[in-house]
Amino acid sequence: MQNIGHRETGTGAARRTAVLAVCVALVAVASPAGAQSTGDAGGEALELTLDEAVVIALESGHELGMTRAAEEAARAQFAQARSAFLPALSASASYTRLNEIPYMDASGFSAMFEPLMAPFEYLVDQGYLDPSTLEGLSGGGGSDRIYVGDDDVYSVGLTATQPLFTGGALWSAKDAAGHGLRAAEHNTVRAEHQTRYDATQAYVMSVQAQAALDVMDNAVAQMQSHLDDLEVMYEEGMVLERDIMAARVQMSSIELDRNTTSHAVSLTEAALAFQLGLEPGTSIKTVDGLDRDGASAGDGPKLDALTTTALRLRPDLLSMGHSVGATDNLVGIARSEFFPQIAVVGNYNWDRPNQQYEPEFYDSWSVTVAASMNIFDWGGRWNRVREAKATRLQAERGLKMMEDAVRLEVEAAWQGHDAASKAVDIARSGVEQARESYRVTEESFKSGVASNSDVLDASTALRAAEMDHVAALARLRLAEAGLDLAAGVVSEGEETR
């Protein structure tokens, strides 16, 4: 057998660069803010299928919890708007301590009686009346104040208010709150869809990283087997030492790529735990794989049907529609200021002192029908109506823009799914060809027809083809989930594809 030298080809260097790029991309994509490497967490790993991971995310997702809290707030606001139609009952109580008892000035009363004093003075002169009797009448003695009431004042009251006419403000407010509640409910559904997609993405990335690590493990084993063959052939003088050195250099490159991929596995595992709301350091074992039976490209839903479905079912689009409805009610609230506001008010009070200014409690009641109306405010009402109309127009334009964006998003997701589906078939064919090429090249090398460099190049090409296949499968799974998200067809309890 002839001595076969090593030759470094541009194709081999490009293939190694491609493999390394795939590993680096895995690390970059799998590193969300706040994610930490699991390392050796110890203990048994948590085995999860994709559906189980989605369930955990729906139960413990923080962003979804915030959206659900917002829905609860909207529900409370709607209840408040409905309660405005019913009578409002309020209670009040007060105690007042006066610095002195209220009184009337009686100092001028003696002057009022002076013209009437002559007969009484005559009776005193004749001895019929005691002179002291006239002292109180003439002001010569006694107090010059007449006290009324008490210095301790108590008041307890109940007030009931029932609006009779508000110019439609209450109805508009209730309808606006109803639209707000329905919008919040649709936002929650959309958040559930997004959480499902995010969990699927994190799970698929973790599976992809593990599959890439399996590829690198196979590459290490394959290269080790080739090195063993080279060692035997070198001992027999069939190859040069530089052939062994070239193979060892490639082994070192493969091991570096495997090291990078291994760290990608840890990072994607940490990212999955983060997305599911699990404790940092939780070890997760993904059960589902990337490859599965599915329809080939062109057998999926048509673009027009998906777009129609999205415009009809997308929760965020439905939420935006209710927001437009709420702004229409804002116009009604602003217009209500042009009408009188009529309400009936009933009061029941228990006060002290009583109506005779005696220190006793007494009760009283009153019923009032009150009407108020803004007659003139320098155009304030008109401008508030203008503002509400402009807000409604803004919301309508936003809805139209969102519909166009949904159409574009569905088309992009559909195109991405179609491309990913075709890429899987191409990548699968590439793997088959690369495996056959490596087998033929290795046999040719052992027969002395091919060089060591040919084997190394074939090994690199096989590894790159397998990595491309793994990436294509992952892209297809994510494209399927993204297509469901764009079309708004994901529903609670639906099995994840």
C-alpha cells in the first residue's frame, strides 16, 4: 500500500467552522436573562414530556400570572360600574364640643318693659308688692342672656342616594367596563398561548442541544475508531506519522466542539427550568425527541384559511376590538355632560339637642330630588367630546393596523413552516448521503484508494450534515408552534404538537 500524506482542504476547514457556529448559536439562543447553568445539581433528574412542561409553565408562569391579575382587576372594575346603578348608602356621626352654650342677648329686655312698669311701681308704693319683685322686670338683677341648646352637640345620620338620570353616563361606563373585561379575558388567553409557545421553544432548544451533543459523542467515537486504525496502520508502515497527527488535530477540534455543545446542554436546561418557573439548578431530562411522523411540506393548512382563522380567533385581535368598543363608550360618557344629572337623596338623622334646644335626642328625615347641569364651561364639554372621538379614531386605526400585522405575521409563520418542512427533507437526505460518503471513503482508505484527508473531510461533512439535520428538526417543531401562535388556534388542553 502506498504512503498516504495529509492535505488540508478548504472544504474541511469550512465544515469545522460550520459545526462550531452551530454550537455557539445554541449557547447564545439558550441563554435568557437570569438563567443559570445547572451544573451538577445532584439528585434524580425531573423527566418531562413537552406537554407536561407546558402544563407546568401554564401553572407557574410569572407573566401569565400578571395577566390573570389584570383580568381580575378588570372584573372588579366591571362590578363597580354595575353597582353605580344601585342606591348608595352612607352613614355619618359627629360630636361637637362648644366653648359655651349658645344664647340670646336679653340685656335690652328691661327697656322694652319700662312703659309698663308704672302700675307695678304704684302697687309697690301702696304696699301691695314687694319691691324685689320688680328687680327682674326692670333689669336691675338676673342674667342678661337667654341660653338655647347645649354645649355638647351630637349628630348621627344615614344618607341614601339614587341616581335617576345621568344622560347615559352610567350605561356608557358599564358598557366600557364590560368591553375592558372581555379585552382582559382575551389578553389572558393570548398570554396562555404565548406561554405555551415559550415553553415549547425552551423545551425544543433543550432537546436540540442534547441531540447535538449525541452527534458530537458519535463524532468523537468515530474519530477515535479512525485513530485506532491509523495507529495499527502506522505500526505496519502503511501511513505516515503526519496522518496520525492530522487525525489527532481533528479529534482535538471535535472535542472542543463537544465541550461547547455540552455547555449548551446545561444552558438550555437552565433556560427550560427558568421558563417553567422551577428552582434554579433543577435537573430536567427531556423525554420527547425532535424527529416524529408528520405531514410533508404542502400538506398543511393553506395560507388563506390560516389568515381567516387568525382574523377570527386571535385573542389579541379580539381584545383590540373590545378596546375600540370601550372608546366608543367614552364618547357617550363625554356627551352625557350636555344633559342634567338628576338624583334623589334621602336622609335620616338622630341629633342632640332637640328642636326645642333641650339636651335630648330626636330623629328627623328628609327627601331631596336634586338636579344639576353644566351650563357653561368655556367649551370644556365640547373638547372632551372631541378628545373622546379622537381616541376612538386612534383605536380604530390601531385595530386596522393590527389586522394587517396579523396577516403579515401569519404569512411569515406559514412561509417559515413551509421552509422548515422542506429543510427537514433536504437535511435528512444530506445525512444519508454523508453517511454513505463516509462509509465509502473509509473503505477506500483501507483499500489504499482514498487518503487520510479524504476520511477526515468525510467525517467533518457527516458531522455537519447531522448537525444541520438536528437544527432543521428543531426549526420545524418551532415553526409548527409559531404557526399555531400566529393563527391563534392553540386552545387550553390541546395536545402540543
